[in-house]
Amino acid sequence: MPPRAAERSGVVVSASLEAEPGTTHGRRGVPVWPWWAVVAAATPIVLLTVLVLRTRPLTASAWGSAAVAAVLGAVVFGLSPTALGIALLRGVWTGVWILLIVLPALLLFEILDRSGALDHLADVADVIAPTDGRRLLLLAFVLPSFLQGAAGFGAPIAMSAPMLVRRGMAPVAAVAACLIGYQWSVTFGSMGSSYFMAEATARLDEAQAASFALRASVLLAVTAVVSGLLVLRRGQRTPGDRWRALAIATVMGLTLIAVVSVQPALGSTAAGLAGLLACWWLLPKRGTPRPEARPLATAAAPYVALTVAAAIGFAFPPVRALFERVPELAPALPGTSAAFGYATADAAMSPAFRPLLHPLPYLLLAVVVGAVIYQRSGWWPPGASRLAVTSWLTRCRRVGTSILGLTVLAAMLTEAGMIAALAETLASTLGRGFVVVSAPLGALGTALTGATTASNALFSSLQAEVAVALGILPAILLSGQTAGGNVGNALTPAAAAVGTAAAGASGREPEVIRRNLPAAGLLLVVVFLGLLVQLALVSG
């Protein structure tokens, strides 16, 4: 049995099969995983799912499942103690990389909260969106989608859900609504990190990458419309709210398609901005006075600083070229070997930490801008600094341990070949029916790892290989992979933990996930139908 080398690209590993001469992707052959190994591979995932849905604490569930994965990795998949240590290091590295986004986002929330800026923005939302349904469209659908353009990994939820709580919405309901509302924007958010991860891992040429970008943006534009309507259903609707939701979602979707065709990194930022402008025009009642500009500018200053700085740093070529010269931090670790011919090559830690091309400095800039402006404007009460830091540290401890447990679990599953066993068995067993599980596979990857970027790193090469073997355009299955990965953001405990921490509902992540299951299922059906339409158009 020839060993298979897992090719590292991005957050985690994606296993590749032997390549057929003359093709870009591998050719799928006879499955080599015994049934009992596949069952063992599924056990930690099933365990985590059961524990979360039974309302067990997320931290204990994640670390308990990671421990089970480590034991199975050693006993069933033959990982040595050294290999287990490497998996642990890779998981911790990924977790810290994500926490360097989440923790400053939570600090920004504390500054917004203690200064009263959050209340002011909520008051502005009342003026712009005077009814419950319209407020949901603005705060749970459009605003987090806009924020996703600059900073992902749950940060938009931490900055949006508390505003809904300020207006009387239950914390769990607020977090759940924001997760459903923003998920469509993830692939082309965070400056396109999820899209570029899928493109690189699947080894697409220029024409294939353009096809993938177009198909993914069109599919996500459709899910944006569905997401807006799903969010609207969670509040009290008034006449005309549905057409407003359709109009706003259509504006964002068309903007996404247009901008992605030119620069994928700016897709969600531009779409979110277009959505905010549409809200400003469509949501207020006739004759309603617009909010005063100066207080609004003061309250929104950190958001503006974050968006402008990230757009310049990531998308302005001269600045980006300058930032890319700063050395990245990515220590190298040796490859590992497991049972059944599975092996990973020597590789650097991933994702690499690129000091000026990571969201951390932009979030810290937003924190500094907020702190300085609020203090000079007289919005910062005495003693607020101590209270903000104390509350922030408490939130950090709760969120940090949960996210580290999830990323260590994902690394254990990857290093042992458990993810490869499940994915390859599905592909070999289902054949052309693999189209049915393309999107759910992406959702599973995100639910486990907490990020569409990580899910695309796990499964994009496999989706492309299956597409080639079945005579399907790789861009079609890749669009299903990344759209499904987006849907998984509504179900991942990691993002739910960030949202509940900011909304004052830590430990209630299982309630958020259960509340979102029906909507996520519907969105996956929409993605599947979108894949069928693409296949029909190509074959026709």
C-alpha cells in the first residue's frame, strides 16, 4: 500500500491521493480505510456533537473529544507520542492565531460598552430601523456582514449581537440571528482568506480560479437572500419588510458578484457597505429625521478605523507589497506517519503569522482609536478602565480555553488521518452522489475547526480531486465546499462562544446551535440546489 503524503496548505492538512499523470488533481481509487477505522475516525466528531447538543460545557466537550481523538490516534491510527505532540503544537498554534483576532475584538466590545458608544449606536439603529424586523435586518444581517469584510473568526458577532441585546432581544436569540445573518459573507470576508485558501489548496490555474470566484459569488448571493429572509423571520415583521429584505440582500449579492470579479479580497467589505447604504435609504420611516452626524461619527469611529485601515493594508497593492516584506513567523515541524499508509510532510506551522497582514494590528488600532476618541469626547467615565479590563480578562479565559480545545481536536483528527478517512470513504462510496455531501462536508469542517478558511484547507483538494474523477468542473464542487463552509459558521461552537461571551450568555452555546439547526439545514439545501443548477447548465 503506497503511502499518501498530506499536503499542508493553510490552517490544517488536506490529504491528496496519487495523481494521475497529466492531471492537476489526484484520481480516486479503491478505498484503503477498513470500516472499523472509519468508525473510529467518526467517534470524536460524534462525541463532540452529542455533548454540545446535550448542553454540556463547551470547554469540557472540546477537550474531552480531543482526548478521545488522541487515544484513538495512538491506538487505532498508530500515531507515536512525538506525532501526538506535533498535533498538539499545531492545534495550539492555530488556536492562538485565531485568539489574536477574537481577544482584541472582545476588548473593542468592552470599550464600546463602557463608553456608551454601543448604546448610542443602538439608538441610531432605532432611528434608521424603527421596527423590530428592520432592526434585525440592520444589526443581525447587514452590519456583521460588513464587519466580516475586515475581521472574521467571530469578531463581527461580538460587535453586533450586543446591540440587539441592548434593544431587548434575548442573548441566545441575538447571537443565533447574527450567525445566520452573516455566514454568507465569510468566504470573501477577512480580505478573502477563505477563498484564497481554497484556490491555493486545490491548485487552480488562473481560468479555474476565475470560474470558482464567479460560481462561489453567485451561489453566496443566493444564500444572502435566503439568510436575510431567515433573519427577518426571527422578529416581528411589518408590511413591506420582506421586500426591503429582498432589496437589501439583492444589492449586497450583486455587489459581491461585481467586486469579486475584480478583487475577491474586497467582496464582502464592498457588499456590506452597499448593504449599509441600502439600509440608510430603505429602512427609516418617511419623514424620520436622520441621526446627527457628529455623535454618530464619534460612536462609529473604531469601526471606520478598522475598515479603512484593513482595506488599505490588504487591498492597496503598494502598501500590501510593503507589508509582505515583513518576515512571517511560522516555525517548521517534522512530518508524521500513521497507519494505513497515511503520512504528512515536513511543514511550517500554519497559518503563518504575518505581523502586518493579520487582523490583530487593525483591531488594536480600532481599540486605540476608540479609547482616545471616547476619552477626549467625555464618554469615558471614571473607573471604566479597570472594569473593562477585568471583564475582558474573564471573557478571554472562557473563550480561549474553548477555542484551543476545538483547534487541538481538529489537529488531532487531521494528523492521524481521521478526516482523510471520512472524506475519502464518502467520496469512494458515493461516486457522483458525492454532490449531495459536498456542502455538508464543508459545513462539517467549519463546525469542527471554527473557520471556513480551515474547512477549505481541509477539504478543497479532495473536492477538486473528486470533481476531476467524476468529470465535473472543480469550480462547481469547490463552490459547494466554501458555501457549505459558510453555513457551518452558524453551527460552530467556536463562533457561538465568541458571541455568547460578548452578549453575556457564556456557556449557552448549545442553545445557539440548536436554534440554528433548522435554518442551517435549509441553507444547505439551497446550496445543493445551486450545485444542481450549475451541473445542469454545464451539461446542457
